[in-house]
Amino acid sequence: MTDENVDKKRLDFLQYLNTVILTAIGIVLVFLCDAVIEVKKGQETTSVELGIIKTKQDANTVNINTLDVRVKSLEVINTSEIKTWVDNNYIRKPQK
């Protein structure tokens, strides 16, 4: 075999090897891109859900504060009635 034939075979082998390596890298990149897209979709969905939860939480906080104010005002206004009701409905233990 002459040097040209050896060089041609080596060059053909290197071109084949280069093609195989590039194809493998391309396949891996396709799978990685698909995985990244799926993660991004999951994050977008989670972000929307967290926004909904935050909105509900804010509404519940406002409602709780409103109810707290109402209960405190009823307690202040009806303190004597509450004491009377407790005295009438619960048996007090003798204090030591």
C-alpha cells in the first residue's frame, strides 16, 4: 500500500468517526432541549398555581382580619351579657 492509500483510508475513517461523534452530540442535545422545555413548562404551571394560591391567601387574610375586628367589637359591646351567660351555663368550681 502506498502512502496515499493509507492516508485516504485514515481520512475516510476520521470522517466516519467525526460523523458518528457529531450525530451522537446532536442526539444528546435534542434530548437535553426536550428536558429543558418540559422543566420550563412545569415552572410556568407552578408559577400560575402559586399566583392563584397567593390571591386566595390574601383574600383569606383580609376576611380573617375583618372577622377579628367584628368579634372584638361584639366582645366589648356585650361583655356583661357574655359574663351572665357563662355564669348561667357553667358550674364554677370552688376556688382554693
